Amino acid sequence: MKRSVITLLIVVVLTAALLYAAIFGIGTVVPGVRDGIVLGLDLVGGSEITYEAVVPEGISAEDLANGMNSAIAMLRQRLDALGYTEANAYLSGDRQIVVEIPAVSDPEEAVQKLGSTAVVTFEDADGKEWITGTDIEKAYYEYSATDESGVAQHHVTMNFTSEGRKTFTEATKAVANRTDGNNYLSICLDGEVISSPVVDPNLYSQTGIDSESAVITMGYNATAEDATYLANLISAGQLPFKLECVKLQGVGATLGERSLQTSLMAGLIGIVLVMLFMIIVYRVMGVISCIALTMYGALMAVLLSVFHLNLSLPGIAGIILTIGMAVDANVIIYERIKEELRTGKTLRYAIDSGYKGAIRAIIDANITTIIAGVVLWIFGSGTIVGFAQTLLIGVIVSMFVMLVVTKQLLHAAVGLKIRNPKAYCV
């Protein structure tokens, strides 16, 4: 009995702590940890940026359309890489792209957060472009020494394509052979010089630098976040056109100012009704499922905050879907337990047998959902990714809470001598 009391106390205290953190913020429980749930554009509004493509003269309508579609795809990829999975990017007219970023009320801040167009070029002293973004295969963050000082610093390493490597070799050879003393090859981002490494004439005037990669140093004051941010921008690819920002404005919540409160109230009413149903139909087991359901909801809120996930209406739908799956799992288990009790089995045996008989079906159903969620996460974009994220986290959390916590609480009830079959609706 003592063990059962301890188990019950641990679950109740843990649930209360999670619920407190979910309502008042993680920082109130764990100092230094910031809350990170970012609400989607449809719930809290945000900022709208309109870009216009500067395209060469004489381009055909078909090439323009294909180029704009590529630009939207690359912007979408860049937004996802920067964590704006709930952002929208769509075509307006034939030369404009509209980007909507949630929870950013200052349009200027939105432009900074989205970043520049990340057009990377390698230029010599005369301004000749040798390398462009199409010659870069990928870029990634590293922390190591980049010069003879041996002092490590945050930087970005870029890998060239096969053609880019050949061009880089030719460029460094040409720069090394300059006689005016300007033996440097500038690395530029959107026309701004961010690094100008010197090519040693004594070493590379005959061969050039035959290398698969190059390094962008950002100074010893740069942080890992700065270097990772730049690497993500470059890796997202070079846009087919130069994009000019022609309009900035804030936008309101697309579902109305009170949409979030309405959604939360509707969800709360639904959960209360489900809890009442479980208590009326399953009595003691229903009370236990309510405790587990409360822990599930609080744990989901905490995890969404810890992982700094964007939450929009599709994300809320994913959470509600997993709540239904969690309750459904409990119903299957409880019905199995009731069947065992009707055959005259002891309560403890009925619980173990009920779980054993139902767990395979529950796990199979959840695994298929996880597979679908992974596919949506990998191949989806925008709000689809947000739905997939909450769905996957919700399924995993519900399996843990409903299969582990609920079982421990049922055994605790047995240990507290709550063994009358009528208490379990038999």
C-alpha cells in the first residue's frame, strides 16, 4: 500500500508541476529557460513582405513562370530552415512574391529575420564574378581554427560542385598572377564584401587553389547562431532572380482577433466532456484516465515550448487528434479489463491481461500514424509541417502516458484496496 501511495503522489505532483509550467511558463519552474511556442499567422497575425523580381529583358513568359516557382520553392525552403514552418510564401501577379511570417509585428524585423536573398559571389578586385551560388553544393557551420593562429572560431564552410571547383581553381590562379598587388578574391553576400582572403602569388600563380571547399570567416565575435544562420541561407540555394523588397506591412490574425481564445475554449469544453464521459462509464478507471489526460496535455504544452515549435490551427488539430487517439487507447484497454473481470479474474490479473491483449493493436495503430507523420514532415511544407510535428510529438507522448502512467495508476488503485468490481463498472 505504501508503494501505491508513493506512486500516486509522484504522478500527481509531476502532473501539477507540468500543468503549472504549461500555464505560467517554463521559466517559472526552470530559471533561464524561455518559453518558445510561436503562434501561427492565422492565430496571432504577423508581418507581410512583398518582393518583386528584377528579371532580365527578353525573358519568355514560360521561363519567367518557372523562375518564379523556383524562387517560391527556395524561399519556402529558407523559411523552414530558419524555423518559420508556419510562414506562407505565394505568388502575386507574375513578378511578385508575398511572404507572411507569424508573430513578428515589426515588418523591418521580419525582413531581418528572413534574411537577405543570400546571393553569394566570389569577385576579384575589378568586380568580376568568378563563383556564384549555382557553383556551391552546400554550406554548413563549423567551429575550428581557420588560420595559422590556431584559434578556433565559428565559420561557414562551403563545398563546391565539380564545375565550381574548376572555376575556383581558375579564379585563384588568375588572382595570384595579378601584378597590381590586388591578389585577393572577395567573398560577397548580396553585393556586400564579408571576407577578402589573399591568394599567395608565390604558391598559386602556376596552379591556383584546387579545393573542393572554401571558408567564410565571420570574425572572432561571431556566434554559432550567426554562422548557422548564414549557412542555412546559403544552403537554401541562390534565387534565380534578384528580389527587391517593395512593400512591408503588419497583418492581423486571419481567423479573427479572438480565434485563439475561442479555439482554447472549444478544446477545453471538449476535454471536460470527454473526462465526464470517462468517469461516468468507467468510474475509477475513468478518474485515472482523466489524471493521465491532464498530464498528457501539460506535457505536450511543455514540449512545444521547449522545442520552440510554431503552432497554428493545423497544429492544434494535430494535438486534438492525438488526444482522441489517447482516449481511444484507454477505452480499448478498459474494455479488455472489464472482460477479464467478468470471467472472475482478480483485478491485478485483469489489468495485466487487459494491457497484454490490447497493447499490440494500440502500438500498430500508432506506428502507422507515426509513419504518416514522418512522411508529412519530410515532404511537406508550411502548415503541413506544423501539423506533422504536433501529430508525431502527440502520438509519442500519448503512448507513454496512456500505456505507462495509466498502468501504474491502475496498479496503485489495486494497492489502495479499491477492488470492488462495481468501482470498475463491472
